[in-house]
Amino acid sequence: MLRQICTGRLSVSSACCSVILSLRGLSPNNVVSRSASTISTLVDSFTLKKKSEDIVPVVTEDVEVETGLARGPLPLITHRELNYLPFGRASRQAWMENLDTIEEQKLGLVDLHPDVFGTFPRIEIIQSNMQWQMLYKKVNWTFAPSRAELPGSQRKPWPQKGTGRARHGHRKAPQWHGGGKPHGPRGPKSYYYMLPFDKRLHGLCSMLSVKHAQDDLKIVDTLDIPTDDPKYMEDLVDKRKWGVSVLFVDDTDIAPKNLALATDSIGHMNIMPVYGLNVYSMLKHETLVLSLAALNKIEEKLVFHLNRHNPRPPTARKIHKGSFIS
Amino acid sequence: MLQNIARKSFKFRPVVCFKNSPQCSILPGCGNTEVCPPHARNYSAYFKSRVEESPDKYTEYEKSFEEWKFVEKLIPPTHVPEPPRDPTLKLPSGWYKANPPKDCSYNIRRTKNHMIPVYCQIMARGDVRFTHIRRVEGNIWQLEKDIGQWLQDRYPLKTMNTRTHEICRQVIIKGDLVDDVKEWVTAQGF
Amino acid sequence: MSMKSGSDWALALLRTLPRVGLMNLPREPFRKHPRTGRGQHGGKLHGGPQKGSYQRMSYPRLGWEPRKVPWYVRVPMENYYKDHHLKRQYPPLSLGTLQLLIDTNRISTDEPIDLTAICNTKLHEVRPQERHYGFHLTVDGIDTFKAKVNIEVQWTSEAVIAAVEKNGGTITTSYYDLHSIYAAKDPIAWFRTGKPIPKRMIPPEDAIEFYTNPKMRGYLADPEKVAEERLVLAQKYGYELPKIEEDPQRDLLLKRKDPRQIFYGLEPGWVVNLRDKCILKPKDEALLQYYSN
């Protein structure tokens, strides 16, 4: 049984919880674990609730203790404040779900920015992003030696006249069997190039929009699960009819322990921090699961770049094909 | 073994600070909020630059915090500044806050810099000109019909050729009609 | 109000289609450029005669145009462009654009407007590598110009001066050498390099007349003569000159830079430390002497 306060400050009544806090080396005044308290503060920062409201302690229901994690009263979230909204377009909406039970529970409604999660799906920009991600790391190592580089004699094989045979001057000529290659592949060749910044930006926005439109974008409160059993994750994905492959995205690069252990042995379920999110991985995995903190971070970054003041940040520099010599 | 030697030699390198540490280019609060990525740095300048020497080789200086307020005025904003919000405000330049009609089935969205996205495309050394209306939202075919009809009424002797580009969400009109189209867009309130 | 956007329609259509994945992405449509033959044998005769070096050259020489008079012969010499790459360039900025920038809150009139303020809008830029010596304030939009500003530009005309002064503002023309332009166009980038703020050089021989001319409000002109010329211009164009002395924004309107100064409040020779948010001022006699004269 946890007694919690929704507005950032946390009062801990149970002794066992304070032990956990001291073990984690965090003061109780700060936001504590990645569980319901974090989410309540996050939710609070995005709801329309005024900060001036008195601190209202909320006692969690006994029913929810069975799930392993306690959270505030439902719905946890119904509204998010979005900046730079286009005129006349409603925000996109998605359910916020949980991961701590196999059955799906709807915890609230999340507003998504229409410029990020509801843009025109530019499939060809997604494709060019995918092609770029496949190519920039590619190095072609194939090499065919020319006639000058082949070992062997440089001598004329037989005299020009008098033998009755065709005239030849070199054993390693291209028309000879085992001869040199005239215009063959030459050495390690890099395919590195940089996609223009705006194409990368719109590729990400289009991909997120496509994922959301095709019902493959799931938003969860946290990535905490009660057990580290891989069977649990398989059952969960099976029960909720998610795609076979799932990509979990969190805002920190230290994944929750249970999720890391549970998905470790499953090759098609992967965890990624926000800064690693990319178009190729989103295409490769059928379902994309974002934690609410990750969602905030992604949206903030993309909306900033869609409305930034400086048209040319340092990352926007264009690098052409072939400007890097292999 | 080789790795150990390399690590040791790296550790005892006679360099005062590593210039390629990413903190060198961090500046919070100004336009570039990101760390400068390695490929965006000028490495030739880096290698040519001199290594820092001991402080007694430099001339004396004094630190002053009072004049920082003048530096702050030189820092550009991160986001595009918010323009005036009142749509009825009459400004000398003719700019107005977009106030589209409520019952319209389409919208022409302003650009990031709060301008009307109507442009002229010039091809073949000025012989071929097109007017592009970009950032159209909603019923693009209705917009094409409305603008085409209005232009046809204005220039009855000309044939107005219009078309829609649905993927890029543009309406394209043959000829340089930017001023006319902007006049129409302004009258509608987009 | 929620309008059905084109994007919403497209996304609704996408809902009925198979999942977008690695295997079902269409390729970006591209145009295939017609390529002329090149290389040892690909180019064939290069459009030239059948024999000799024209046929056997592996690559056409620079400027080679088959069956045509080459471009560099065809175009006559245009002497009025002679030495254009050596002359000072002043990219134009019209009064209408300036008014638009002020109306959309891109430029604040509470501060003096100078080269840095215009460049910080990120909509107009000077490129010192192309010998841009600053902005030329032009007369376009003179009828709708209503702002009261203290502006410093590098080149302007008499009508523009009249338009600015009619509204109660002040205008100065001042010279920046290329080295100073590099610092002034992006001060943060300059400070980050750790270089001291350079001192502004005096104008070259052919520009010193312009910048000492009180009619052009040159920054090296005598202030008394400038005040006199303000009155003369008001009488010439027929408007009543607003009195700056009684203006509540008097301090702002009369704010001027030192002829050696690039930024307001910052002196040449100072180094700006962006991390500690402080200024490093030199104390060495030789440095102080260099930057003071």
C-alpha cells in the first residue's frame, strides 16, 4: 500500500518503500523510481491542473496492488499541452497503456502533435532514409587487379610472325584467360554520404505518422514489468496482438532491469534510447512502444527543429557522395 | 600488449587539454543547442592551432562580469519569434495574423516564418513561369477550382491552367501570378 | 474546429493498406539525366571532325562545344563588369523589408539596429568571402515605412535618410572592414573561437568621402554639421523634423558606436568567455595602445 502525492512531492508511509529509496541513493523529496511516482509527476506537468492547487494525497486502490505497481487514479492523463499547433488541425490521439499486466489496461488518452504524428506520409522520404542508413556504413571491398598488377612475365609470348598463331604481346592482357581486369572494381570503396538534414527530419516525422496511422505505435506509462520472465513478454505481445517484433524506446539509456532480462533472449524484441531512434529500426520492427517520457522527448526535439530560428544548424551541413575518399 | 602500450602513451600525452572533447563547442541558450558533431568541425584548423602553453607566457588580463549583458543581446533566439496575435491589427507592412474563414474546406498554412507560401518558379530562362501555392491543407481540389475561377474572371482573355500536386500539397498555376494570388489569399484571410 | 486535412485523408488510406516495412517501400522517383558519352571510347568523336586531336582526345577540352562557337568566344567583353570581384558589394535591404521585420518581431526597435541585429534574424546575411561590406538600405517600400528606429547601415541614399528622419528616427552610415564583418555577422561563432574582438579599421581612400559626408550621415562626420544637414533635408523634402532632444527615447536614438567599436558596450581587444559568461580584458600596455588608436 503506497500513499502518494500527485504533485511532485512524495510522502512515504510504508517503511519498506523508504528502504528502497535509501538503497537507490535518492532523497525522498526527488522523483523516485521509474514507477508510478515518475509518471504522476510527468502527467502532472502536462495536464491542465494548476500548480497552485493544494497538495492532495491520493490513496491508491487495493485492487491495483495486485498488479505489482501502484499508480494514481485513472485516467492518468487526458490532455497534453502542445506547442506550435497548426491552425484548424486537431491533435492526434492515442491510448496510454500499461505493461505491468498481460491484459491491456487503458490508463489515459495522450494528445500527439499533428506535425510529428500526423504529417503527410512521405513514403519516398522514408525510403531514402532507409537507403541512406543501409549505404552509409557500406564498404565495397571487391578488388580486381589490372594487367599491370598481376604477377608474371611481361614478355611477348611468341614472335609476331611465323608461328601461324594469332599475334599477342602480353600474357596478362584482358582477353586472355587469367588476364587482368580492365575496368574492374578498385579496392575498398566507401558509400558514405549524409542525407540532408530536412530529409532526416521529415523522414522521422513521416515514419512516426505511419506507425501511428497503422496502429503500430503504442504508448505506455513506463517500461517497468513485474517479472523478468521472457514468457511474460511473449504472452503480452501475443495477447495484445502486437506485431511479432517490438521496439521499446525509453528516454534514458539504462533500461529497466526486468525488461532487459525478459527481452534479452528474444531476438525480435529490442530496447533503444531516444537518441538511437531511427527510421530503419522503426521499419524493421512491427510495433513501436514509446514510454511517455520518451514521447515527450521525441516530440520536443522534432517540434523544435520544425520551428527553429536558425535555418542552418551545424548538423544540417550537407555532405555529398564521394567527398570522403575511401 | 600493444593496447596497453597505446593506452599508457595516451595517458601520458603532453597535452594540456583535448581540443576535440565535445564540451568545446557547447553553448547553452543560443542558437546551436547541440554539441557540434565531429564531422562539422574544421579539423585542418584544429591541427594547425597551437597547443596551449604555460600561463606565464601570456600577457595579463582581468575578468569582468559586468559587460556580459551586452553579449546577451548578441545571442540570437532559438525559436522563431512570436508575431503579434491580434488578427485585426493593421500593421504598416501589410502583414496580418492569419484568420481563415471558419466554414472553408481548405486552409493555406503559413510558413515557419509566418509568411504566405506563394512562390514563383522560373524555368527556361524566364520563358516558363509557374505560381506555386504551397502548404495547402484540406480540400485541395476546391482551392484549385476557386482560385482558377477567380483568376479567370479577372483575366477573361487568358486561359488559366491550374493543377494540383497532391503529394506535395501544392496548387500550381501557369504564369507568374504571385501578386494576384497573394491578393486573393489576403482577401480570404489565410 | 477541426478540418479534415489532406494528411488525415492520406493517413486514413494508409490504415487500410498493409504495414509499411522494409520490403514494400517504393523507390523515390527520380529523373534519369541524359548523359553524353565520355571516357576513352564512349565519347566517340565528341561531335568534332573525324581526324586528329579532335577525334582522339579522351576528354573534350575545357570550353569545347561541338559544332558551335564556344561560349567564351561567343559572349562579348563587358567592360562595365570589369574588376567587379575587387569592388565592395553591399547586399540590398529595402525599407519595406525592414518594416516587415519590425512588424513580425524579428527586430526590436528598443535597441539600436546594426549589422548584427539584421544578421541575427537569420533571414538576411552578408558574406564577407564574397566581399560584402554590409547592407545597403534601399528605398523600396518607402511609403509604408513608419518605424522610429536608430539604424546603422553601410550604404544608403538621400530619400531613405529622409524617410527615417521624418518618422523621428536616426540613421548612420558606417564602414566595416571585412575582418570586422566576420565578427559582426555571427558574434557567437567569433567569440567561440577565442579570438579578441577586432578593432574596426578606417574606410579606404575611395570611401572616406562618403563616410565623412554629413549629408550621408557618415559616422566620421562632424555631429554639428549632421544636425544642420538634418534640418536642410527636412526643408528639401518638406516635412517637419521631429525634435530628438525632447523625445522620451532620446538616449536610444542618440546611441552611437565608437569608430573603432563593432558591438555596443564591448570594446576591441576584449575576449568573451562564453562558458564562464565573462569578459577578459587585456592589461598589457602594448595591446592597450594597439586597440586604442
